Amino acid sequence: MLNASIRLLTSKMEAQRKELSSLTNQVKLTLMRAWRERWSDIQWGVQLKRILALCSGESCDLADILLQQALVGSSPNTLVMSYLKHAVLSQVIPTSSVLKHISSFDDSSRPYCIVALIDLAETFATKLSFTHGPDSGLQLCKSLLLLVHWLLLNILKCLQKLQEGKQHQELVIIENASNAVLKILEKSTVIALLQISRSEVTDVYREFEQTELNVRGTLSQLQQNVIPNSTREKVSATLASLSRLQETPLSSEPVLRVPHLPICPTLNALVSLEAVLNSTNEVQPFVDQILVIARLMKLSWPQLHQEIFRACFMGLVDSHETQEELKWAAFTFLKLPQILVKMQLQSSGRDFSAELEQGFEMILNYIHLLDLTDIKQKYECLGQLLHECNRFSLLSDNQRQRLLNRRNSEREHRIPEQCSSGSGTVSLIMRAEMTVTSILKTLDADYQKNQDPLVGILNHMLSGRSFEIILAAGAAMGELQNFAVKLIKINEFARQAMGDGGKAAQTRAQLFDITFLMLCHIIQLYGTEIVTNLKDPSESFIIQWAQRWLPEDGKYKNVEICVPNDPNKVDNLLQQFTTGGELRTSLTRWHEVCNNTPFAIQEVLFAWEHGALSAENVRVILDNVKSRMCCLPVVACVWLCSYMNTVGEEAREKPLLMLEHLTKPIKGDAAASNESRNHLMSIVMEKIVNDILPTNHPQRQTAHIHIPPKALPSDVLQQTLTQIFTKGWIDLKCLHTLEQLLNLCGSDWLCERMVLQMLENNKSEDLCQSLSLVFSIFHMDLEHMTLSLLLHTLPRILHTKTRLHLMIDPRGYTLAKLCVLCITAAQEARSGPEEPFVRRGRKRSRKEVEMEELDEIDVRPAKVRKMHEPQLTLHSEGFNLEDISVKEDGEASPTFDTKEPLNKALVNLFQLMNAIIHDGSFTPRTGFIVSFIEEAIKCGPQYSQSALQFMPPKMLPQMMKTIPGVYSNSQVLQICDMSTATGRKVAAKVVCHNSRFLKE
């Protein structure tokens, strides 16, 4: 059976060989007859097509046969040449085939044949049909590159012969070859195809580049009298034309353009976010962030410096006499110089010092802003910033002095000299820099034997505003986490029972108490991530307690009614609270006391609710709790708030009375001896209880509550955004309001409402300003706001017919700009060297949970459509990252992270866009997609491919069919990924299709 199959296959192959051989013989015989009888081109073409039709559609290398017959002697056979030209132009012979054979002719001893081939090549290349015929786009790319390389080689060989003194037909060949190259490169389609070939056949292109270099070198070495000036100029023009192939098409238009606005809202708001909300962040992520924004906006470095300085001075004015004034001062004078140093490291090849000086020159034009800042802060603010830049070697002494002289000559309001050395916020922050360094060294000292000096230092830090100033300075210096680590180590040391008694045990109790309060306050101000991201002390008591109990962003932890590990210890603690006896300090494990205090308070509350204790008894017990250690009222307060958060309104009465009594100021000798600790304890407890207190409660602090209790969040957001859009920048109150709305309502809610209110504008200028502000607000939680935009807001707008008017320009391209800006910024934040800032207290959205659950499924869905097939769906189950690109044989799989939520969101978005494009009708949704891709191109190749890599391979060709000529060839080359075979194939196909709409 096997032998019979082999014989059958062999016989078929032999029959095909004979048929092909007979076809070749018939073509040759017909060609000889045509030459003898001097057939016309048309007669030859008719006979050739008849032969090909009789041979069952089989083909032979007709171009090779005709060229062999045409180039038999030293001169070409013009009649056969005309037959070849007719066959190619009538598309009987593929153009790429004949160009390939022409490029392989290397017999320099037959110059007349070379001249004829050059003329023939020029005819074929200039009359090339890109949209019809058997040639594919990639075949044309390769053939055109080979042809131009062959023409250049002929020029090189002729120049070398002229250099050696030989001259026959060399000048004619040089002239004709140069003319051919110039005419071929007149077509932008040819240039685009040659640029594709640079990535398609890299080895051939390298040889082509080397030949070009050799031509330049040889031409420069030729003496003036060797060749006529006209020929030299012609070759130089050819080389200049070839240099266009090396040019990478880059868009000079920014994605976000705001020259008509008095300030840059995006950078202004980003600096505010960093100074107020992200004060503990590392410097490098912020530097990367603002540099990406500057590139997308095409801002110069002096403009970037000016915007940063202006934002800082505006922040100092806006935050005057508020809690954020310390943060702004610390950011401006301690953190900003560090930012500038990092920017200097990333400005290789630039005169950073000169550009920084230009930025200061530009900010000096804002005399009233600088004067107002000095008046508010009672300090020479610009002079101090110049001093810091000089200290970090960012500005020279001469530059600093020039800028100071100009400032002094232009100022309108002078600050008294004594103010600069007074108690203003800036002067306090500047002195705190040395204080923080000194404290860190002191906390490193050995405190195992004697803790009295350490207690004295910590108590001194709590006096007045000292602790707040130290924290603000430490955060700006990047030392806050280091400071927290040292406090945790001291707290861990103090919580253990050492077997000591008397004064030593009391000192250890004070150490535990002070460090506990300090760490609680730090966590309240800067979030739990300031301590939870630590590796070594992550198992410490204070971290575990804070994660389990301490409320954050107004969200209380769950109360579990459970039995204590050691009921006897709870009973002993309860007895001490009840009797009012001294709390034993020797052999006491303070972390156990803190863990058992909630159980004791629980027993007191339940006993009071069941009538076993009177209100007076409870007050006495709570007074005893307050009189012992400051950490115990905090622990009791946290438990009561968490308990109240889980029960109904009626059951809150007695816990609320207990809270009121716990938070009352302590009076008597205990208050006098622990005044600084009691003050810090009151601050900590105020923050804990504030969100659980009734709206009209006299102890409730409303200064930091920016959402009125009875107001709808949607109304608050609308008013806030209206105010921001009108002013053109985000003030401190609006910033905190937006933060609280984000914490309260989540990213999906906030994103949709901000986008809809942004698109309510009609004028391009208003839309541009609103876009700048909304984009900056997204940086409050960039990744998750971007996911909400891509997975929630944008699909709703695209799917809802009643919102189609939002897709009409200028709204449509404004929304496209927002999407591209957010995607680019989020992708860059993800790929940066530092972990991006994650807003604390955030819950995962439903979409994120769905996508994570999908990742955990081991078995893929039974049927998953390919991404290039039209389907109007928006479900996470439809993700199929492996099918977003039809890979060629041997091509590597994509390198992106298939489990990254942002990547999945982009795949889903392009899936939806692909379905809209394949719908075949032109609607505002189609215009939005066109704008989206255009804006992605404007980002440049450095950023655009991070989004466009997810485009299905059939989407771009379909777009060019639906909207012919919508993208130029240079744009097509930026849309397609030239590093992949699929990208080059799509690009070549689209460029050829585009040729019919170009006027060339």
C-alpha cells in the first residue's frame, strides 16, 4: 500500500515537471517566432496569455526567460525588451519578479545592457501599481530595496572606475541611475515601503546603507575635473533623497496643548498632589511622572521648571494658616531640590544649570505671586529656594546672585529682615532639617541600659508643634519611614518584660506609651503603608494592631466578639480599672495589656447595658483607664468606635457616652505630668472618633470634612468641578473634597461623573482646560481611575445611543486625548523602577475582582472568538490575549504581561473598537476611534506602542476601507509594530491600499 502511494506521488511530480518544461519551451518557441516575425507588443501579449491559459494556470519564470533572451549580446535586444515591458505593465508578469532579476545583473562589462536595464527599472518602478496585481506588499518592499541598492551599486562602480581613470559609459550610467533613483523616490508610497523593508530584510538594508556610505566617500574623494559639476550635483541630490529613508516620522504636535492658558493645570495639580497627598513618596516616581507629562505636552525644560516653581508658590499662598502649610513648605524647600537633582541626572547632553536659570527667570516675571508668598510666609521664599539649589550645585554662585539681584530690583513689597529668622513656617522647616538628622542619630544610640535620656528626647519632641514639623520635614527628606522603623524598634524593646522594677519599669512604660502614640499619629497622617511596607519589623505589635484595629479614611474595622486568650489577665486588668489601684509596671507585657483592654471595656459596656453597673461606676472605671497610660484610652476608644459601627442606632447610646468621657481632657496631677503625651493622645483620639460621632455632636470636628452630611455626593462633585474648571487650578479645599469623594464613592463613580461633566463644554479652549484638570485629578489613583475609564465609563458612552453626541468633535477627540494620556501615564508608572503610589484604603472594583477570578480558572473557556472578528461585547470572559495578533511562522509571542489588569482593559477596549469598525457605518463612534489612534501616534514611538500593540491585525485595514486615506503613510508606519512580521505585513498592505488616495 505504501509503495503504491509513493509511485502515485512520483508520477504526479513527473507530470508536473514535464508540464512546466513544456510551458517553458512553448514560451521560448513563441518568443523566437515573435522576434523573427516582428510581432507587435499587443500580438505578443495575446499569444502569451493564450499559452498560459492552456497550461492549467501553471507558471514559469517568464521574467528570467525574457531577460535571458534580451541580454544575449553586448547590447540589449530592444524588441524583446519591449515584449518584457508589455508583459509587466499588463500585469502578466509580477513586477517584483522582474525587479529582482534586474537587481541580480552584475556584468559590468556590458554597459549598454546596464543602461537599458536602468531605463526599464525606472519605467516599472514609477508606473508601479500598488493595489492590483499578483505582488504582495512585502514582496514589493523587498524588490524595491534590491532595485535601489542595485542602482546605487552601479553608481558606486562607475565612480570607482572614474577614480581609476577609466571612462566609457560610466557617466551615462551615473546620470541614468541617479535619475532613476530620484524619480522612484518621488512617490511617498515607495519611501514608506522602503522604510518597511528596513525591518523586513535587515541584512540587505545594512548592505544598502554601507553602499550609500561608500558612494558618499568615493564622491568626496573625486577631484573636481573628473566628473562634470552637473553629474556631481545629481549624485549629491540622489544621496540627499536617500537620506529621507533614515528619517523616523515623529509627530511634533503635543497630545495636550495649553499655551492659551495662564498656567499649565496638569503640572500644577500634579505638584499639589505630590506635596499634599503623596508627601512620603519616593522622588524618582514623581520625576518620571512629570517628565512623561512634559514630553506628551512638548514642554521645554525651562517651561517645566517654571510650572513646578509656580505651583509651589501658589501652594504656599493657598495653604497659609492651614494644616497643609508644613507639607507645602517641606516640599518646596526640602524635597524640590532633590527632585531637581534627579531631573539633572536624566538630562544627559543638556545644560541643566542654564535651563534651570531660565526657569527661574520666567518665574521672576510673576512679581505679585512672589511678593504675596513672601508676605504670607514672612520669609524670602525665592531667595531660600535659590540658596537650596546652590547648595545642591544646581546653580552656580554667579547664577544665584544674578537672579537675586533681579528679584530685589523688581520686588514691590519688602519683607522685614527679622521675619526671615522668626517663627514662620518656612524658617521652622529649614531648621527642622538638621533636627531630623540629629534625632535619627540619637535614636540609633544604645538605650538598652539607660532609657531616661531617650524618654526626655521623645517628650521634648512632643512639645508644641515640634512633632508635626519633624514629621513634615522627615517626609520631605525621605526619612519618615526610617524614623518610624526606629520608633517601632523602641516600642518593641519597651513592650517586653525585663524583670526590672521601680523607676526602670516606669521608664520602660513611658517609652512604650510615647512611641505607641507617635506611631498612631504617623499612621493617621501618612497611612498604614508607611509601616506595613517594612520587611524587618512587619511582625511587630504596633503594626499588627494598627492593621487590625486602627481606622483609616473614616473606615472602621470589624469587631469580632471572641474569648480572650487568657481570661485571668483580663479579669486582673478589669479589677485594676475598677478598684483604681496602681497599674503594675514591673514584669508587664504592654502589648498584652493593649490586647486585653478591649475585652475589659467590652465587659464594662455589657455590664452597664444589663444594669450590673451604674453610670457613675462606668465613669470611675474610665477615669482609671485614662489615668494610667495614654495608649490605653486610645485602644479603648478604637474598640468602642468599631463596636458602634456594627450596631444599630439604639445600641449606640451607652458606647457614645463612654467615648465622650474618654475623650474629655484629663485634669489634675496626671495631666500636668504628662501634658505633652495627653495632648498627642487627644489629637489621636479626635481623629479616631470624629467619623462615628453624630452629625450635630459638639465634639465633632468639621474642618477636615468637605462633604456635608446631608448633601448628595453627586452635587458636591458637580459644585467642586465647576469651581475647578472656572478657576483653572485645584485649590486645597477642592483637592481634599475630591480625595474624600474618591474614598467614599470609588473610582468608577468618580471617573464617569468627571468625564461627563468635562464633556459638557462646547468650546475647544474650555474642553482643553477641563481635560488638563481631569487628567491631573486621575493621578490621585492613576491606575484604578484609568481602569475605570477603560472598563466602565468609555464602554458605556460607546454603547449608549443617547450619549453619541459626546463622541462628536471637539468632545470626541477630547475624550480620546484623555484616554491616551491616562493609558500612557499608567503604563509608564507600571514600567518605572519604583512601585507607583497606591492610594490607601481603596477597595477593588468589581471589574478587578472579575478579572482576578478569571486568572484563577485553570481551564480556558470552551469557545473564545478571535479578537479581529466583529463582536459587540464587553465581558471579561471574552479576553483572549493570545489571539490579539496573528503570529507569523517562527515569530515570538508578545512580551506583555497577560495578567496585568491594564493590558486586559486595553484588549477589551480594542475588541470593542474592532467591532465598531467592522460595523461598516461611519458614526461619531468611528470618529472617536480615529482620534484615539491619532492621539496615540502623537505620543511618539516611545509610548504609542504600549497601547497600539493590542490592536487586532485586521482592524487597521478595515479602517482604511471604511474611511479611505484617513491615515497618512507615516502615520501607518507608527501605528504598526515594525519589529513583528505581522506588523510589517499589515503596514505594507495598508500603504499599498493608501496609494490610490495620495496625489503623487
